[in-house]
Amino acid sequence: MFLKSVKLLHEKIENHRVYPFSIPSIKEMDTLHFYEPVTFFVGENGSGKSTLLEGIAYQCGFNSASGGRNSLYTVESSIPALGEYIRLSWLPKINQGFFLRAESFYHFATYLDQLAEEDPTFGYEGYGGKSLHEQSHGEAFLSLFLNRFGSRSIYLLDEPEAALSPGRQLAFLRVIHDLSKKEEAQFIIATHSPILLGYPGAQIYNFDASPIQEIAYEETEHYQITSGFLNRRERFLEELFRIEDDED
Ligand SMILES: Nc1ncnc2c1ncn2[C@@H]1O[C@H](COP(=O)(O)OP(=O)(O)OP(=O)(O)O)[C@@H](O)[C@H]1O
């Protein structure tokens, strides 16, 4: 556990009606406390999870597109919307870690290829020993998790499940378990995956609430919809289609 909290600096905000302060979860946010090695951000599409995660990554000094402190490449604007409006509290302060967004993973892989071209000794060390472009999306993700993740680090991950089959999501849970049980790694993960969310003892912040609130796993929509679907698929679908048909 390294990052203890993130605080929104309301006094710096000039206009609460513009993005990102207009997002309901952010508008009412004050301080989020982290007291478990694994924290999840959940909520509907567009509820503000990535916006906050990018702001945290910026304050950690990580490349806001994807990467760690030394990943000096840009994909788009380098200062995320919330970057200058939040304050992080650490105990102890660490500098190591990684920010990963599924959608910019491709650019990160290309950046590594450039490094390898410029420096023949690079050897993709920490990245599975070969170009991430030569591995499938899921393989590349998992090899990053298995090889690059080390100790005393904070990992900020935006929808890591996007590339992972259910089996590999379980493998990823094992990676999280191995790293966080030694209390040497902290994870903050924005996710829609009911598998990842099931990690035992994790803190789950719900971005559909305003202000953002903690929620139990079983109370998340992700759990309820998925378990309802899997347990009673036919009735569930009948109900779903009946509602749509009634609306037509
Ligand atoms: N650069 C921007 N300018 C204006 N609005 C934006 C910008 N980026 C995101 N938004 C809006 O802010 C809201 C929150 O977006 P954000 O990406 O943080 O959501 P999210 O919870 O991560 O969603 P998802 O689960 O779909 O990834 C959305 O309504 C989005 O359209």
C-alpha cells in the first residue's frame, strides 16, 4: 500500500459546468481513500473512471497514454483533464509503476519496437523477450503483467480485461495475488469485468454514485447482471426482449 488517497482540489476549479468537473461522479468528489492493495473503479460507460485514472497517472509521473516514468512518447495531449486538479497522498512515496490503457497499448508496443531498433541491447527485457506486436493482444498483455510487474510499484490499469480471455483473466488475478500479498504492489483498476471484480478483499468504488461511493461486489451491476444472465439465461433474455418488444 503506497497511495493512500486522492483529493480533488475544488479551490482550483473555475467552472464546475465544464468537462471534467461536470461529470457527476467528479463534480461531488472530495477525497477517495485507498486502504487495500487492490482497488477497482466501476460504473457505467462515461461515468468518469478513465478521467480520474488518467489524472492519477499524470500525478504519478507516468505517461498518460500508457507506460511508466521512462516511457517518453506521446499519443495525444499529455496533460489529462484532471491532472492539475488532484493531489495524491503517499505513505511511503514510490516512483515505480505503470499506467496501462487498453486502447493505447498498440502505441506503447510500437514505442518499444523503436527503442529496440535504436538500442540492440534492449532485448524487450521485462516485456517477454520479443516485440509485443509479435504476440497476440492477450499474450502481449499477460507477458507485460508477468514480466514487467515487480515490487514496490503502483499499477494503474484501464480495462485490462479488454485483451484477456476469461482464462487469462484468472491468470491475471493470480498475478495480482502474488504481487499484492507481499504488500509490494498496489493496483487501481478501472474495469467492467465481473471476474476481475471478484478479487477477494478488494475495495470497489462505484462511479455511478455522486459522490463516488464504495460498493460490495454482490451489489455491483456487473455481478448482478452477469449472475442473473448465467443462472437464468432463458428467462433473463425473455424478459429483456419482452421489454423491448413492448416499447416498439
Ligand atoms: N476530452 C473530453 N472532452 C469532453 N468530454 C470528455 C472528454 N473525454 C471524455 N469526456 C466525457 O467524460 C465522460 C467520462 O469519460 P470517461 O472516459 O472518464 O468514462 P469511463 O467511466 O472511463 O467510461 P468507459 O467505461 O466507457 O471507459 C464521458 O461522458 C465522456 O464522453
